Amino acid sequence: MYKIFDTVDEVSRYTAQRLLAKIKAAPTAVLGLATGSTMEPVYAQMLKDIQQAPVDLSQLTTFNLDEYMGLSAQHPQSYNYYMYQHLFNQLNIPARNVHLPDGLASDVETACQAYSNAIEAMGGLDLQLLGIGSNGHIGFNEPQTCFNSRTHIVELSEQTRIDNGRFFDDQNEVPTHAITMGIQDILNAKEIILVATGSNKTEIMAQLFASAIDEALPASALKQHKNLTIVLDREAAALLPEQALKSAV
Ligand code: GLP
């Protein structure tokens, strides 16, 4: 299902409301969270909404999608740091319920397996929030990642390193590898919301709409999911065909 809004503000309000509705309906919910600039206004809106109408977060569990390898939790460009800055520092989710892949794990293979196992042990993700890379990656699952992958190490594509270079002082500082939940972990979520905004997502959203389910475009895996909402602003939706816009609500 597509939801298309005029502005990023409306996209963020809708997405924050969906996340909060899930938590209110099930205080023990397990959420899969994402990073990136798309999520900044979403999290800011969530914080605003929670300030206005407090929500019990004491039983909430979160698992983040991904993390750069080689960056500590204190590194300003680590996703751990991002999540605490944009969300967790302002919320009372118990620290033991918050999970992110460890970019400095000494035994990465074991840590990856443990991460997918921990999600399963919680009964799976109730709702996974996703952004999308300009090459169609979800989490850090780059093109050609197996759709049955679990949490694993990835070598970042040149495109992704260039895209994400904007957050670093120097392009050479962008890590070459990352840990990401696998596509199977994502597909196992009971509900998925993919958010894309702005003109740098126009092209990939049109490609995703037209694409068959194909490992060359990781986000196309989501087309087999029974409960997927794609939330876009007008810019990201600009090249979607009439057919998609008509079915959007
Ligand atoms: C990063 C993250 C993804 C995110 C994507 C889009 O590479 N690993 O999880 O969805 O970029 O980010 P942005 O929202 O900044 O465009």
C-alpha cells in the first residue's frame, strides 16, 4: 500500500503516529528501527507526540537495522550515536531492551548470529521501519544480497559510501564494511513501513515500483510481504505512474 503526502512534515506525522499506535496497542511491542536523514523528522515528531501524550515505553524492545563496522558507539557517525541523539536519550526505554549491532564486535560472525537469534527469541519484529538507499538497499543489504540472508557483514558499495560520505568530514573516513540485519530478518517482521522523501529518492522509487522481485534491487523483496506500507512525499513519488498514485490512499 502506498501513502503519499505533500510534505515531509505530513510523512513524519503519519509515520510517527503508526509507530506510536503500535506501541499503545501492544506495550511489549518489538520495533525494528532505522537511521538516516529520512528518519530524523520522524523521530523528532515521535518525541513531540510523546511529550504531548505520554506513552508507556517501559516494556518496549527495539532492534536497529544496521551499524558501521569499526565505529564505536561514541563515534558521532555511528548509528548507535545517532539513535541516542535522535531518540533514546529523550525516552525512557530500558537500556537492556535497546539493541544495535556492535560495530566493534571481536567475533563478528557470532555476534551476527546472536543478533538474529535475539530477534527471534523475542518472537520477531512486530513492526520494521525502513528507509531506502539510492541503489535500493534496505538496512545495508546491498544489491545482490540473498533474500534469505540473516544478520551479516557487508562490504558497502561505492554508491552507498558516496551517498553516506555527506555525514563524514572526509569521504575516506566512510567505513568500507557494515553489519546489517538480513533481508530474511526484515521480511519476518509482521509489519513493514518504508519511508522515502525528497528528490534523491524519486528515481529509485520509480524503479522499485516497476521492478520484479529481484535480488538486484534489495527493496523489491518487500513486494512479497503481506503488510507493507510505502510512505512517500510528492517529490519521492514524482515518477510513479498514475496507476500507483490512484491506488495510494
Ligand atoms: C543508510 C542506511 C539505511 C538508510 C539509507 C537511507 O545507508 N543504512 O538504513 O535507509 O541509508 O538514508 P537516508 O534516509 O539518509 O537517505
